[in-house]
Amino acid sequence: MKKKVYVLIAIVALLFSCIGLVLGNKYRARRLQAMHRQAVMNADKPLTDKVGSFVWLYGYEKGSAKNRSYIESQIIAARNTHLHYVVISVLFDKQYVNKGKFDYEEFDFAMKKIKKNGLVPIVVFSSNNSDDRILYTKNKQGILHKYERLIRSVIVKYSNNGVIWQMWNEPNGLFWFNQSDSGTNVNQVKTWVSFNSKIFKYVRSYDPNSVFLAGAIAGNYSDSRLALKLAIRDHISEYGDALANHPYLANSYPDNGAPENLLKLNSRKVLLNMTPHNLKKAVKSIPLVTTEMGYSMGKSHFGSWSEGDQANYLARSIFILDMMHQPIISLYALVDEGNGSGEWGLYKGTSPNYIPKQSGRLISQLLSNLDGYSFKKRLHSRKRDFVLTYQKKGKRDRIVCWTMGASHFIKVAGQTVSVSNTPQIVYEK
């Protein structure tokens, strides 16, 4: 009898030991997953681990050699510009969705080229299906379930590939099944926040090492104030590792829409001012990221800029958003070709022979000389002068400076430097 009791005790002890081991392994796995996500969202990481650009995958006929060249040439240009991220879209176009399944061939080609060139993909979802836009008004839940299934299949297929996942593109604008260009409809905002929460759950379930960017909201915080207020009220900050938006500036803003406007229009302070008291803690702690920001040389509804202004403003956008402690800063767009929406790119021409504009040359030069350097502080100076210190362990600090006003001389690191509207790097002696 005693022997049976001992055996039973041993079995129970072994069972508890196994359960403890399983629970311990689960805890360690979740802790490692959380640590990985925190590293991606680290606001103090080097600038060269933050910057990216948008790459369009659908410029030409599906599966054609021309489209493959178009995709690959952009990815090579991104690498040569010293970018870290590329934002790419899973576009649920009629050509790519058949019998409820997504055709991965083109997208898979892009993902392999991105990995080969040492870049990190940020994947955003969108649709281009006029039939579904019409059906959405008659059978909203049916259409939403269709896209939930499609998105889940993409996440499952590309799990453990270092992807950063992002919400449906600009749901507060026309991209949400062409239902609104204002994003201020209460029920519509509730719908896309709920959709956002489901994608977040899919990422946590099927790709838990990965980061999910909630929102992907069109407009800086001042422009999209009402949509943001509604989304925050619906707890969007609880359904993501960061809140992403696209803070474009029109040339009607001060200083021809210069990016320094973001310090007032797109700050966390602005976001908190529109947040109910009971939700301020969540909004105060969630990282803020930019997954589109740009200036077009062609006519757009934001205005247009000269090649020199485009270069200066894009480069300054990167530094302003870095000053604002954003861990992801992605520009729109890498190239002019194939986008059909103006001359937003860092490069002009056609693949495979892209030609860098002033913006492409300037950003490449700045990033290559700040490789591994992190923002430290803004030095005290006149309001319209920007003097930023960047640091790297074991290296002398490097200082980035520019002015919003007329060119003039200032003292930087014991040197007299002529500052202009173009950011430059000053090396400490």
C-alpha cells in the first residue's frame, strides 16, 4: 500500500513539474517576445535603425518582367540610400484575390528581395476592389469577414520573418472602402477600430515576436483631430504596440509647410489634449510612429515644392521626428515611377536606372555619416536655428544643424559655421 502511495506521489510531483516547466517556458517565451518588440520600439536606437520609405509593388502588369524589375530596383535603391525599413502594401486587388485567396507570387518576390538586401518590411493592408466597395454598403460584416480571413492568412504565411505589421491604410479616409473622406462618422470609426483590434489579435496569436502598428491614420493630429478623438475613445491605443499616422503638411501651413510645424501640430501633447482623462495613461505610454510623410514636386492636394525644398524638408522631417522620439520614421515615397500620384519620390526616372534627386542624395549622405549615431539633445540656440547632437559609443559626437531662416553664421562645437535651410553635419574637433 505504501509503495502505491509513493508511486502516486511521484506521478503527481512529476505532473506538477511538467506543468511548471511548460508554464515557465511559456513565460520565458512571452518575455523574450516582449523584449524583442520593445527593442524595435526603442526611441533611443540609432537614427539609421529608424528611417524607411514607401515602396510600391504594383506599378505594372502582374508577374511581368517589367514589374519584377520595378520592385527589385526600388529595393536596391532603398539599400543604397542607407534606409532600414521599406513600407510595402498587401493590395487586395481583383488581380490578386481569387476565390477568397490571395495570390502571393508578386508579394513573395518582394519579400525575398527585401530580406536579401538586409531591409525590414513594414506591411500595410489595403484594397482596390470596386465590387467590394459597393457590397460593403449592403453587407458590411460579410466584406469585413472576407478581409479578416485574407489578412490572417498573410500574417500566418509570413510569421517569424521579422515583419512589422500595420493596420489598414488610412481607414479615416477614402481607403476605407471609399466610404468617407472625413473619417468623422462615429459608427465608421468604431468599425475600423474593431477591425484594427482583430488584426492585432492575429499578430499576437500567429506572429508574437512581431510589432503591430495601430492606426495608420491619414493626417497630422490637428488635421485628423475628430477621427483621432473617436478612435481613442474606442480604445485604439490598447490594440497595438505603437500608434502610426501620416502627418502630411500642406504648403498653406507656416513656412511653406516646413516640417518644424510637426512640433506643434503632431506632438504627443496635442494627442493628449484630445484624450479623455481615463485613457490618458495608455495614450501617454504608447510609442508614436510615422509611416508616411512627404513633399511632392508635382501638383497635389497638399501643394507642390521645388526640388531643393523637397530635399531640405524631407531631411529635416527625419530629424524633427527623431527629436520627437519616434522609433519608426518612413517617408513617402522612394520613387516617382508607378505611383500615379505626383512626384513624391527620392528618385526619378524608370527602373532599373533610377536617378537620385537632391532629396535622395542628401538623405543618403546624411544617413551614411550618422550610421549608428543616436539623437542626444537639441542644443540651446535661437528658435529658428536647429542644432542637434548625435552620439555613438566610442566616437566623437556629430552635430546636425540648419536654420529655418536666411543663411547666417553660428558657433557650433567651437567652430563658426554657416547654416542654411539644408541640414549639414559638423564634426567635433
